[in-house]
Amino acid sequence: MVNQPTFDLPRLTIDVAHQQGSFQLTASLNLPMSGVTALFGSSGCGKTSLLRLVAGLDRLQKGRIALGQTVLADTERKIRLPPHRRRLGVVFQEPRLFPHYRVAGNLRYGMPSHMAGRFDAIVGLLGIDTLLERYPATLSGGEARRVAIGRALLSDPRLLLMDEPLSGLDAPRKAELLRYIRRLSAEVGVPIIFVSHAPEEILEVADALVLMESGKVLASGDLDEMLLRFDLSESLSGFDGASRLLGWVSRHDDDDGLSEVELPDGQPLLLPRLDAAVGQAVRLRIPARDVALAAQSSVSGALDGLSYRNQLDAVIEEATHLPGHDASFELRLRLGDQALRARVTRQAWRELGLAVGQPVTALVRCVAFPAQHGQVPIE
């Protein structure tokens, strides 16, 4: 989903201090409510605790939480809206469906009458229209999660809170559910707070990121911008220095099983055949390890004698040594209005005569994009 302008969007404002046993959570956030915002950090960092405070499942000890003009909790003013009045949909790690209700009954539980007209659309969007007469015990893990998401959406929430919704699913079911979550953020228009400790999940669905550690917020902002911050590299090590580039499918080559994506600056990228229509926007994930450099620019023509199908004109915008990685340089390359991370050894930097501000060719292997992975169609 392409980030929307945020000037007229409601914001989730959080300024809290909360003690649970020996664990202290302190967080101050001001989040525009659009797309998917991920809360990321290792287990025990406070992600779920923060989500539960927003949902009203735990009583806030000190601070204030508001969604737009609605104050959800304010300890100084002694305000605490009960969970059922916050208009928040919550999806837990376990589906928590009523076993004695069929799927249709679970979906309609707590559904306000004005949502009846949206029932079929949401059921169809989640692909659960064939499950309506079944009982929860007969559903697969992925099916049960989709029903739980549908029930939350049919409560007409202003915000959807998802706490590790992919926990316990196998890889195919995770990929399936990620596709549905992406569609929700694009088509339903309900903003999502998505809690996860898995970088690959966040790279697939998130627009913004809140990075947490030991009960504190280290940083927050647009995910693509956060991925390019060298000062966060250690905390985001599981993301492998990945970059995300926006582009549009320009053509398919069925003979060679390839698709071409045009970047905003007009440069093309070849990758394995995408299940996306020509003209559709996609977001491409490129790990820094899959980017090589040639010291000369390819402006005058493609470099010869290389197996790299993707040769992108770029400029070295920043170079730095990361702590504990003195043998290599971490680079940020400028591609028009977008940026790409790359990594080279100190020896390559010296022998190629590289320097900040220098035009170079970024070389990206076509096989850096496994089929149907590392690219996200934007519905």
C-alpha cells in the first residue's frame, strides 16, 4: 500500500509509563492512522503489553492514550474507556472462536446492525464465504485466523490490533494470511497495528515501524526510511540491511519466465514472473547482500560481460563502517527519489576508487527475487 498523506488522518497518541512486576514499559508515540504500522522487537520487549494498553485489556497505571479526538485512557483525568467502547478490533495469537457457533455465527457475534450490508464484501475479501456453515473445530489454522479477522472487522473498528496473528502457522499458511492482511490495508481502509518479532512478516506488510527494546521505543517512522538508517542497523540486524523499492509492472516475458518492473526514475528491473497485472504497483525487497557495484556508470549503455541482468544507475550518497564490521562499508545509494542499501569490503572500496558523491552502477541479480517472494503487489 502506498502511504497516504497524513495531514488529515486521525492519530494514535501514546504517552505511558506502566509497571508489570519488574518490567517497566515507557512509550511516547504519535502515529498517523493509515496502512499497517508494525511493532517490532525481541520477545519481552513490550510489544504485546503496549497493544493491550491500547485495547484496554490492561489498566493503564500512568499516562494517556487517545485515538483522534477520542481519549481512550487518561490517568490524570481518571478516564478509562472500557474495551467494548473503544471501537477497536483485536486479533489474538489464538483465534478464540466460539466452538458451539458456526463460522457465520462467530462472524455476526457483536456485529452492529449497520454492518450487515458489508458482511458479504468482507467475507468475500477474506475468502471465507465457503466456510460459513462449518464449526471452528473443522477449520485449518489459517482459516480460523481469517475468520477471527473477519469477526474483528465486522465490529466496525476504527483501528485493528493484531497480536502475532501468524504465530504457529506453517510457511504456506503464513504467506496466505500475509496476502489477506495486505489486501485489508489496501481495500477496507481500517488502519492496522501489527505486532511481530519476525522481520520477514514486517517486510511483507508494514508501511511504518515502531522499534522496541527492553520496554522502550528506540525509533519509529516510515519503514523504508527506517531500513536506511545506519544507526539502527544493529537493532534491525534481522532485516539484513534490506531496502524496498516501489515500481510498476511494465511487461511480462513468458518465454523466459520474467517480469519487468519500472522504477519511478524510469529504470527497469527484471525478476522472476510476477502474478501481477501490467501497470500494477509492486514493492520490491532487496537485501544489501544481493547488491554489487561497478565503479563506472552504465548511462552510456549496459556493461558487457556480466550475468547481472539488472544494472541501475546510482550515486553513492553515504558510506559508513558499522560497529563490529570494520572490514566492510555500508552504503546508501540514491536512485532518483528512492534509496538502495549496498555492502562492499574495505578492499573493494579502495581498489575501485569509490567515494561519496560518485556515480556507480548497482548490480542486482535477477535471482535475488525468488519467485513470488521479495515482492509485494500493492492491491
